[in-house]
Amino acid sequence: MASHRTLPQPPPTLTPTPTPKPLIISPSSTLIDPDFSDLGEVVTFIIGPSKKKFLVHKKFACKHSPVLKAAFTGTFIEGQTQTYTLEDTTEKVFNLLVQWFYTQKLDGDLSGAFDSGDNLARLWVLAERFLIPRLQNLAIDRLEEKRTEYKCVGLSALQHVWDNTTHGSPLRRLFIHQCVWNLNPDAYHSSINKFPKQVLAEICFLLRENAKSNAKYSRNMADFHVKED
């Protein structure tokens, strides 16, 4: 019987392992993921007339606000009690502040056309009080975005803004700019009670300056930003 030889098999073809592509981070990705390790203790915030309690990790409150860091780590009453009271803000605005503490984003519920301007303006005021310029700039950018989206100016925020900011404030300047260039003329009649006298005076001044210079509509949001560290 004839014998059969087994021919040698060719070595298996190896498929080269693809070289992993380097992770490319977009230049616009400037946010750093928050560190949720070792969160540590919490502090208490008492918010608004209803005195609702919010618990926030001390690590995040102190990291983003030098004012809160001084309050909770110093000899002030807040440092002794680990409690901070804010009677002149709302729960919704404080929720936006806490969201930013943890994510550096403002993606929460801004409550539609008529409340979004009020909430964002109050948030800007709160961020100024706590010395958080990054949040001020984000809030004022979102305020302008909401005006563009809803085609309205948040007049309900004017009194609060003028009561809690100083002359030349970027937030004041933006509202005056929006009233002069974007507000429906009918709103001056239907909502006249929402305009503090000082606001009307500043609107008249800007109108006069625009008329003298024959200015055309233009808005660069960098003109309304505060300096960041």
C-alpha cells in the first residue's frame, strides 16, 4: 500500500495588531473632569425665605469659591457651624450653582422664556458675591443665548440686578444693550413698571450715544466678560 507523506503546512498568517491612535483632545475641551474621590465632609446651605436646606460637599464649595473657603475654614460663624445662609436667592438659582460646582456646566432647567433670564441674572449676581468669574461669564453667555432663543429680554430680573450690582457692571451693561437693541417697543408700555428709574436713564444715555455716533447693532460677548484668573 502506498504511503502518503504529509506536506508541511505554511506558517499561519499573523494579522498585525493595529497601533492604537493617540487620544486627541479638542482645543475647545477646556473643562477638567471633577475629582469625585475622597469627597469628605458636607456643609449645609440654608436657601431662600423657606429656609430649605441643601447639603454640598465642602471640597467643591471651597475649591470654586474663595469666599466660601474663607467662610467654612475660618473663624466665622459659618466655620463654626459649617452652615451658610442665603436668604436673598431662590432654590432654583442655588440648584444651578451647585450643578456648576460639580460639573462646571449649566445644563439644568432654566424654566423657559420668562424665568430663564431672571434665574441666570440671579446666578451671575451670586457668582460675583462668591468671586467665581468663570461662572459669571458662563451665566452671562447663557443669558444672551436664551434671549436669542426666546426673542425676549428678562425684564423681571432688572430690579434685582440693579439692587445687587454697581455702576458699570457687565450684567447691567448687557441688559441695557439688550433693551436698546432687542426689546420689542411694545414692552416699554406693557412692562413699564418693571423698569427701575436708573435703568430708564441708562437706556436714554445709550440711545443718545448711539444716535450721536450713528452706531449699528453689534454685540461681542467678550465685552461683557469679567477677568478670570
